[in-house]
Amino acid sequence: MSDKSKAIVVGVGPRVGLGGALCERFAREGLHVFVAGRTPEKVEAVVMAIRNGGGRATGVVVDTTREQGVIALFDRAEKSAEGVLDLVVYNAGNAALGQVHDMEASFFEEVWRVGCLGGFLVGREAVRRMLPRGRGTVLFTGATASLRGKPNTTAFAAAKAGLRSLAQSMARAYGPQGIHVAHVIIDGGIAGDKIVKGIPQFAQAMGEDGLVSLTGLADAYWYLYRQPRAAWTHELDLRTFKESF
Ligand SMILES: NC(=O)c1ccc[n+]([C@@H]2O[C@H](COP(=O)([O-])OP(=O)(O)OC[C@H]3O[C@@H](n4cnc5c(N)ncnc54)[C@H](OP(=O)(O)O)[C@@H]3O)[C@@H](O)[C@H]2O)c1
């Protein structure tokens, strides 16, 4: 990492969410962060928070399932700010639920497009730019469903398992060429707006420290990024002390 390093985080929603927390953390550490999400107001809120704190950020509205949009995001990040693209996070996900017998094919496909195809597009554009330099870090966000399908996580678990396989293949293909690829399994609900504001009864029922901490997650992603290449983690799992697993 140098003073001029750049990061792209794809799948940024509310400021108090994992994508937002990662962007703010990377900016605090000195990276110029490209904040990429599909809702302009949410992207703008994260960019403003970073700039108000003295950091550097550029917002890009992108649907990560659209190939041309993802390519344009990376082209813009490469050209529009000083420095080298050194860190990319694929964080988009949609924990959409449903069972096989009453699921439309279009639903399954859409969940897969966000959970897996988008990861492929982002991972591909990242390594295409990092390989000539022989360095860079690509991190993928996983979930409990990355390892285990349940009756109603049909489409989501299939997509997340696919994303995990993609990360493994990329790590084995590009690690020897200097690119660190890692997958983070978040085993439990995250203490962000999605749960705390979206399903407050659930958040309350989980009690003190019952949801995975955003600060703890941001620390873990930063730790992965800063690992020396002679001691790389490929997969990390995080959960609260209360989680049975
Ligand atoms: N939330 C949890 O409790 C939890 C638990 C375990 C693992 N995870 C994983 O953690 C990651 C992020 O979690 P999160 O849902 O809590 O949200 P988050 O980090 O706050 O934001 C992720 C954002 O990705 C955006 N997104 C969805 N589809 C997209 C697309 N096609 N193109 C661009 N952006 C898109 C959504 O934006 P909009 O808000 O604008 O739609 C969403 O808010 C996901 O990979 C998820 O599977 C979450």
C-alpha cells in the first residue's frame, strides 16, 4: 500500500451497513475509495461522510449484474484519481428467501446474478487490472449460506456457494501471481440498518452483542488487506460469541 492506493467497494447500501463501514474504514486508513452501489442517495451519503471526515471518495452508481456497468466502474476508478487500484471488495448480496416448489426461475436467476455473477464480473475486472502489476487484494463477502443450504435459502445459498467457489478458484489461480483473494464468512446477522432498523424485534431479541459488529468486520477486512504475502488467509469466518455453530 502507498499513500496513493485506491479501493473499490461494490455493494454499498446504507452508511450503517457493511459496505458503508468498509468504505469509511478504508478511507480513514488513507485510501481513495470508490463507493459503488445501486441507490444514488445511499452512495452519496457514504461519500459525504468520508469527505466530511477528511477522506477521499468517489461515488459510482452501478448495477453489479450488468457487465458494461462493472467495466465502466473499473475504467473510471483507474483513470479518474491518482494512484493504483490495490483493494477490491465484492459485498453485494440479497438474502432473498423461498423454497424450490413455489419459486419462479426468474427469482432464482436474479438472486444468483447478484450473489454470484456480479462477483465474477467484479473479480474478473479486478484481476485484469492487478495482474500486470503483480499485486492487489480481492475480498468477497460470504454468509452462513456460503456453507449450508436450508429449506428457505435455496437460491441465496446456491449463489453464495458459487461465490465461495469462485473465490477459491481465483485464489489458486492468481495467488502465485501476487494477488491475494480471500472470502469472509459472516455467520449471523450484522449490526447494521438492514437488521437494526429493518427488523428491530429480531435485533432486540439477539440482545447485547448478539449481532456481528460492523467495526469488528471492518477490522477483519483491513487485517486481510494488510497481511504480508508470506502469510495470507484465504478464508475467515466471523460470528458473535453467542452464535452456536
Ligand atoms: N445483513 C446481514 O445480516 C448479513 C449477514 C451475513 C452476511 N451478509 C452479507 O453481507 C453483505 C452485505 O450485507 P447487507 O445486505 O447487510 O448490506 P450492506 O453492506 O449494508 O449493503 C449491501 C448493498 O448491496 C447493494 N446491492 C444489492 N444488489 C446490488 C446490485 N445488483 N448492484 C449494486 N449493489 C447492489 C444493496 O443496495 P440497496 O440497499 O441500494 O439495494 C445493499 O444495500 C452481503 O453479501 C450479504 O450477503 C449480510
